[in-house]
Amino acid sequence: MVVLSVALLVSRISLSRMVKSTVPELPSDGGPDPVGTVVTLATVLTFSVVGAIVASRYPRNTIRWLFCSTGLVVGLNEFAGGYAEVSGSRAVSA
């Protein structure tokens, strides 16, 4: 789940870069916010890694699912935002 969460965040960054490079005439906010990206990455890593540590040491503890799923939901949220940008830019350029 840790790897999936980070992969979703990286995908979001690449989708945002793709929109900026394929549709240069659209007004842009300058790409992904570096501070926001670092904060999101820290959130994803913190929750996912804590969930993985708890799962490895206490396999019957259910709190691990809350931590792991929080990191995964944040990653999915970021990916969905990037996908929405790509979809919106294709609709405008078509």
C-alpha cells in the first residue's frame, strides 16, 4: 500500500506536467505547488509507513488499516485531481 500511495502521487505530478506541456495556450497556475507536493508526500509516507510498521509488528491490530487507507486515499485524491486536469484540458483543446 505504501508503494501504491507513492505511485499515485508521482502519477499526479506527471499528469500535471503533461497538461502543462500539451496545452501551452491554456492559462496555467505554474504547475504543481512544490510546497503542497512536499506536504502531500509527507502525509502519504507518514500514514502509509506507520500503517506498515504497525501491521508488521502487530498483525491482528486493525488500526493499521486506518493508517494505510489514509495514505492510499490521499494518493487517490491527488491522482484524481491530475486526471481531472488532463480530461479538462483535452475537452478544451478539442
